[in-house]
Amino acid sequence: MNLEPVDLMRLGRDVEVPFSIALDGEPCRVQRIFRLLPGRRLTALGHWRGRDLVVKLFMGAGAARYCARERRGVERLAASGTPTPELLGDALAAPDGRALLFDYLPDARPLAAGEAEGAMNAVRLLAGLHGHGFTHGDPHLANFLRSGGKLWVVDGDGVGRLWRQGELAELRALAEFLAQHPPTLDAWLEKLLAGYADSRNWAADADRMRRAKRLVATARRRRVRRYLAKTERPCTEFHTASNWRWRCLVKRAWRSDAVLLAEAFARDPEGGLKNAEVIKDGNSATVFRLKLGGLPVVVKRYNIKSLSHRIRRWFKRRALTAWRNGHRLALLAIPTAEPLALVERRWGPLTGRCYLVMADKGDLDLAAEAGTQGWLPGRLDQVTALLAQLKAAELGHGDTKASNFLVHDGRVHLIDLDALSPRRDPAADAARFLDNFDGTLRAQAEAQFAAAGLI
């Protein structure tokens, strides 16, 4: 190997693979990064001493402590009979890091949201783990891997003791996993809970089922709050940058050069919009269609109409609300035009004109489609499912006119999320949607909504 080992503490999210790190004085070629927290932790596919393996590397002052905690969690998984990749050993990583080495599952893929069979298998694994007095404190779906026709549990750092024994403690721990799935999973929530109870040899109990459903709803709200906080701070998924004149939030997965593109746009947003197509021109907001780095996007500019309007925007930041709500819906698997970047023009702590960059979902809305073609096969089913998802997530949109439902790639997407809020009445959304139509179109939609319990 010709790669010189890199300085671990200088590893940043922009590091290019392959690169080399020194383990026990021998070079390990890092071929793929699974997760990187600069200065703290690296999980990667490495090639060391002639074999591929997963390297979980800990850096910084707490490296030894976190490494020991990871090892302890992996040992607990193994002791409970929970399938987990074999711990092959440990190594010192120059200059002062610690590494654990795991068997590599080459065909592994994370459990996907909404996988019925996979979710049931995960629930049964958690039942076994809880039965041994342990719990997984970070049961997100990426910690459940499918490989070789089997489900594996990873990330020993999150595995600890169930300090409170009893049914309620176990149900709370189970609810944290079930909350990782979108509200669409709630249709078979009872089946999953019954599978868990069966694995724990619990008798059927209607009160337990009601209690578990409440715990799942609470855990989902908590998960959404944590995720929305992540969208405004530097982390694996998001990038933030700011100075006295602007702040920029970027979703990294948008594209490899997303950060560079977004920050260039943040420095001169009006220049970037100079030749853009205006698709909606209002007093409070103007919507543009353009290409950013060759990718079609839509930019919603939040205008400042007057001094009093500017002052109101200091306290009621509609662009930031829309950014959060877009990621809220994406997390809950509710189709929307996902926000890619948010640029706030600022004067110190005071916010001025803002620009929300979103994925372009086209301009075919339900009003135009239904007005010329009626309800296409399956279209009302999509709208009903979308409104049912909002209701299950305890969210109200606030402005469900037909033009806020865009049809893209044969799927209905909900846009204009400035007013979406948990404090709004979800039932009002279905009624407002019906007001867009009359005659046969309204009657058909009304019948379907009534059958789904939306009105």
C-alpha cells in the first residue's frame, strides 16, 4: 500500500477515499466510510492484514472510554443471543485512537421503513434482548442490518441495561424502535405488538395495547423534535455555515458538492436568481425555477414588504418553519418537495430576506389534472393516504387547496408547508380539500374520505 497514514484528528467530512490509517503500527486502507464524526468517531470498511473488515475507530480524549462502552455493548448483544457481527479484536490507532474490528457483511443493507417482515423480526430480537435485561438505546433502522437472510443488530455503544424492570419499561423501549417507522406502519402496529407480547410470553391485554400505542406516539414526537434540531447544526446529515451577513443550512445528501453550491448561492442569492423562471410572484413570497449546479430546483424567496413586516419576520420565521416542516414530512415518509438548503440574509442575529431551495416536483397540480381528466385511477387513494398520514402524525397543513398537491412521477406530493403545525386540526385539511371541487369530483372524494374516517 502506497498511501501514507493520515492524521486522525484532521479527518473531515470532505475526506476522499481511499486513505490509510495506522492500526497497531500497520497501515489499514479505508475503502468506504459508513459514518464519520470528525475528531470523535469513524466507522468504515477497511482492508487490514489481508482481509476486509469493519473498523470502528474512536478518537480524542474519551477514546478509551467510548471504545470500552462499545465492546461492553457488543458483548451484551452476544450474551443475549442477538445476532451481531463478530468482534474480531481491537487495535491502537496512531497517535492516540482506539479501534474495534468487526466481521464485514458484504451484502448488508439497513432495514427499510415500512418493511413488515423485517420490522417483526426486529421486534422479536428486541424482545429477546429485553428478556435478558438489556435494551438498545439507539434503535434506528440503520442499526438493524439484513444480510444472508438474517437480521443483525449493530452499534453496541447504545446497548445498556434496562434499569427499570417490568412491562412498562420494556414497552417504552419497544416504542422507541416502533417510532422509527413512519405513521403508515400504524396500520399493522397491533400485529407487531402482539408479536412482541408472544415472544415475551405475555397474555393478550387490550389495556397494554392502548398504552403501547400512546407510548409510540410520544416516542415519535420526541424523535421528530430531535431530528429537527439536527437540521440546524453540523452533523453527518446536515451542514451549517454563517457569518454576520448570512446563514446557510444544507442537506449533505442532496449531492456531493451540495455544500459548495449552497454557500456560493448564499453569498449572492439575487445574482443566482437573475435569469430564473418566475413561477409564482406574490407580495410575501416569490417562487423561482432554475438549475443549481445543473440540478433543477425551486427557490422560494420570502420577501420583506415593509419595516413592520421585517420586524414580524424577526419573530415569526416562515422560511425556517418551512425548512423544518419539509424535513419533518420527509422523516415521516410523507411525500413532499424536500428542502435542500435554506439561506437567511442577516444583520447579526436579525433575519431579513430568506431563500428556501427545494427539489423540483414540476408544476402539475391536482386542480389542473382533475379539472381536465377527472380522478385518474389511484389518485384519490394517494390523496386519502397522504391526509391519513398527516392525521396519524397529528399534523394539520392549514391550506390544502388543490394547487398545493403536486403530481410528480405518478405520485402526489404536498407542498407549501409554512403553516403546517401540530397545533392545527388535521380533520380541517380534508374539509378544505373538498372545497376545491364540486359535482362528481367532490362526491367521489367525499365518499372516499368518509370511508377512511377523515371526515
